Amino acid sequence: MENRILITGKNSYIGDSFSEFVHNYPVDIVDMQNEEWKNYDFSSFDTVVHVAAIVHKQEKQYTVEEYKKINTTLAYEVAKKAKESKVKQFVFLSTMSVYGVVSGVITKDTKLNPFNDYGKSKLQAERLIQSLEDESFKVTIIRPPLVYGKGCKGNYKKLRKFALKLPFFPDVESSRSMIYIGNLCSFMKKAIDEKLSGVFCVQDGAYVNTSQMVKLVANANGKDIKLTKVFNPLINMLLRMKIHIVCKVFGSLTYDFSLCPDYEKVDLNTAIKLTEE
């Protein structure tokens, strides 16, 4: 039986990518920029996927109240409408930021302790939405790490610029949990097909080393970039000083694989080729 899917959040990278990924399913996308969504009929859908949000990269542009209004209150109101409309499942795109961890490994024992408005507003939404769950209304919370893929913004786009412009790049040992957009969409489809409920920490099948990713991006574009350790003493010093941009690029932050569900995914080499083609 086909799943009828409503995506709440127009012009979202994840939402638009997922809509394309499940193009064989009946899918609709509703704009959340105004109040008109309240008049939209949810009752003909099996699953609502909520992706509308203010993301952390815009943090300085918004107040705490605005984060709460969009990321918490709006998400909860949409979930309530979905339940009242007899929708069977609500999928909420949350974030790794709910842990408030900036380096190291997130395990089953890591406490939820977000430190920024983005993480706090997402965690509040998670808790409110989960309170609605019952036998007839499944709630699926997905906490992805950094998402990359064709047309993505953010850190991957910055690394891509380095890969295409620089003749060399620091060769630093690091491990990061990341997820290719196709892999994220693959899990989202699995969660909907199997009506999974609970909290899911998803990631690619292997941790990503930033230096190796930059090299793969360069190679995918027909460019050879040299990796060098000459800058490592300086980078390691800046990492110890917790310089934000350096930690973002060369620091290590991962999900323990025991947290992650098993699902079909492509490897990093394939993901980079698909992203750059």
C-alpha cells in the first residue's frame, strides 16, 4: 500500500530532496511561511514529515522567542493537527545539537544538554511532540548530524571551495559523523514504510575525515590536491584553544554506531561522486 506523505516546510533542502526521493509516492508539500497551513486538510495523508525550522547557521539573526515560535510551537501545533486529522505517523527532523556536544563521541549515556537556542528549541519540540504519541499516532524523531549532498549549503559548501581553489590542504586526523542526503532520505523512507517510532541517530556507514573528504571532492572535479601535515602543530594548538571555526573543520564529533539503525546507504566515495556530478 502506498504511503500518502505530506511534507510541512516548502523550499527546505531536506524536504525537497525527500520529495524527489519518494517521487513514486503521493506526496504534497505545504508552505509554513504563513497561517494558511491551518486550513490545509491533513486527513488524506498517512504520514506528516515536518522539516520547517530556523536552523543554527542563522542563530545571530533571530531571538530566543523566534526560535521557540518556529522550532517548538509551530512544530507542536502541526503535530497536534496531524493527530486530530487521524494521520498515522509524524516524522520530526531534529538535530544532533540537542546533545550540546561539540567534540568527542555521543553514546547512549550522553545527556541531552543543548547550549544554543537552536538545540534548545528542537529538544523542547521533541518532548512536546512525543507526548502526543499513542497506539494510533506514531512519532518518529530523527537527529541527523551535518547533512551534505548536491545543492547543500553550510560547511560542505565551504570545504568544496577549499578543494577547488587550494593546491594543498592540512592532513589532520579527525572523525565526524555526517550523512549524505540520499542516505538520510533512505532512512526516512524506511521509517515511513515500516511506521517506526522512537528516536533515531542516523549517519553514514563510516566516520568522515575532513582532509580525506576535501581530497575526494577535488578528485571528483578532476583536480589533484596535496595533503600536508606541515600545519598540524598550529591546528592542534587551535583545537586545544577551542577556536570555533577550527573545531568545526578539524575537530572530531561522532555518534557511537551502537546508536544508529541499520538501513540501506551508499558509501562516502559514491556519495561524493553523486554530490559533485
